[in-house]
Amino acid sequence: MADELLSDIIGLENEIQQQLKSEQDRADSWLERVTVEQKLRLSCFRQKMEQVDHETAEKTKQQAESEAAEIERQGAVYSLNLEALEENELLEVLNRHIGKILPG
């Protein structure tokens, strides 16, 4: 009877160990699947962020070029206006600017 009881206990212990191994295998499999899914999601997210960065940089570059062209256009207009001034008017403009630059 003791041998039979011991045999039953050993059988139950083996069954429990098999169930534990089965659960561990399932957990490992789940963890691997989730890890792969998360790596894929991260990769997709990075690609989207790189695209957004590229688009933002391109948009900023175009905006800067547009602003630079406008500043250049305004400078050209100002230069043409200065060229059209008579000498005495030009001297007045020059004196005004020199007065702002030089002290006293």
C-alpha cells in the first residue's frame, strides 16, 4: 500500500512537472510572438517617424528658400529705389543710416 501511494505521488509529481513545462512552453511561445510583434510595430513606427522627419525637413527647407527669395526681392527693390534717388536725396538716406550706426 505504501508503495502504491508512493507511486501515485510520483505519478502526480510527474504530471505536475509536465503541466508546468507545458505552461512554460506556452509562455515562452507567447513571449516570442509578442516580442516579434512589438519589434515589427517599432520598426513601422520608426519608418513613419523617418518619413515625417524627411517631410518636415523638406517643408522647412522650402519655407526657408521662399523667405530668402522674398528678402532678396525686397533688397533688389530697395536697391532700385536707391538708384532712382537724386544725389542729394541719396545723401540724406546715407546720413540717416550713418547716424544710426555711429554714436553722437
